Amino acid sequence: MTRILSIGEAMVEMSQAEQPGLWRLGVAGDTLNTAWYLRRLLGPDWQVAYLTRIGIGEFSQQMLDFLVAEGIDTADVRREPDREIGLYAISLRDGERSFAYWRDTSAARRLADDPAVLSGALDGCRLAYLSGITLAILPPEGRANLLAALRGAKAAGTTIVFDPNLRPRLWPDAATMCAAVQAAAGEADLVLPSFDDEAAFFGDTDPAATVARYLAAGAGQVVVKNGGGAMAFGGFEGNGEVADLAPETPLDTTAAGDSFNAGYLAAWLSGTDCATAIVAGHALSRQVIRHRGALVPTAVDALSAGA
């Protein structure tokens, strides 16, 4: 099977239920969300795997059981006896989300401690996927280990895909965040930023400026998400824009970007061009934001049915 490896932190997710005062317990995390949607979108010839570290407690076991049940390969999920997985809670106001996190000592912060483990997990992968959150949770040595392993995998033929996913609360300061994100983008074959974040922290005036900056950093291809607005792209598939994307009023924007990434990648890996893959990613994201929570099985079903 052709192997995709998603790298990052999966956590316990608490999201508000329809009945006031009640919360739903789930499993989510940006790179896991994308892996989950990719597993549902791709056929059996593809293996979708997840690389992280978890604890040995009940919540960690539930997460591991969930990954197995969802068909995500867990061979690269390692366990830390003295740590547990993180937790976050989603609050919503007019469809927009805010988060509270409990993750400072999560096991996933050690996922890049061992360079040999990273290299072994990446060996033979068709595609490796990570985000700015993956980088943010790691100590500096771990970030260096991960980038070195990705550099080696890229040289061996693995396609590196990076979503900057800028989350300043996870970083010591904005300058450290921006420097680390630029460095990772320079190692990537494909970068999938979100324009509102990029404008806020890099001062980009429009999506085309985001494309130009990441290409100058060394990225091979850049596709800029734009909250339902016109999307710019550029790089080895040429430059362009996809406009007139169907609008959607969100119930919950959780995993909007993560699901777009999965829809885009699934289409792109099947051989479609960049513009067509953008339309596919947008279509999945529209379905996801009609529902609460990060992982929405009915969104994929609706997409398959042409809704």
C-alpha cells in the first residue's frame, strides 16, 4: 500500500452538545483530523498512519482504540508511562470557535525525541504531513530532529506537506513562531496556509503575497485558504486563483482548514490539478462546518452523495 504519515498531537476533545450544559467527549487534533478525513476519502490501496506519543492511562487507550477502529495505522504511536494525552474544550459564538487547552505536559511533546524513530517511520512514505502546531509543542531540539528527518525523507522521495496553522499561544513569542514556520515551509513540497493568520503575523496584504513569501522561503507549491474567499496558488503547478467558491454559513468552524487539506490532498494525490483539488477541498470543508465538532462522518457521506 502507498503510505501517508501524519505527524502531531491528538487530544481529548470536549465540544458543546445541543442540550445546554452538556458536553461531548471525542478525539481530535489538527493533524489527526486531516488523517481521519484522508482515511475516509482514499481507497484501500492507501495506508494512512499517525505518528505521536500517548500515555498509558484510560484516555490514551481510548484514543489508541479509536485510531485502530477508524482504520488509521498506529505502528508509530509510542507510549510514555509518566505522561498523558492533552485535552481541549471548544466554545462557540456565532459559529466561531475559541479553545481552552490542557496540554503543557502531554506525551506528544516527546514525539521527536528520537531521530532514529522518526527516520524509521518516514522510510518509504509517499507523503508526510505536519503543521505549525506539531512544531509548536516540541522543544527546540525536537523541532530540529523533526526537520532533519523530513529533509532526509524528502531527499529519498517523500512529499512533505505543511500547514503553518499559526497558534501564538503555543509559542514563546511571535518571532520564534514565524521563524520556525518559515524554516519548515522551506523544507516542504506543498504549503497550505490560511490567509487570515498569515496577514496577522506576517503582514501579508493579500493571498498572492502569502504565496510569494513561502515560495521565496523554498516551498515547492503554496495554496492559500481564504475563509471562503478567492484562493491563490503558485509554484511548480503554475500561479492562479480560484474564485466563486460556494459560500456557507458555519455552525462550527472546527476542522475547517484540516478538512480542506484532506479534501485537497485526496484529489491531488489522485492526479487532479491544483485548481480542481482546491474545489474538492472547499466542498468537503463546507460540509464539515455545517456540523459541530472536528470529525464529521456525515460530511464525507454527503460529499460522496453529491450534496
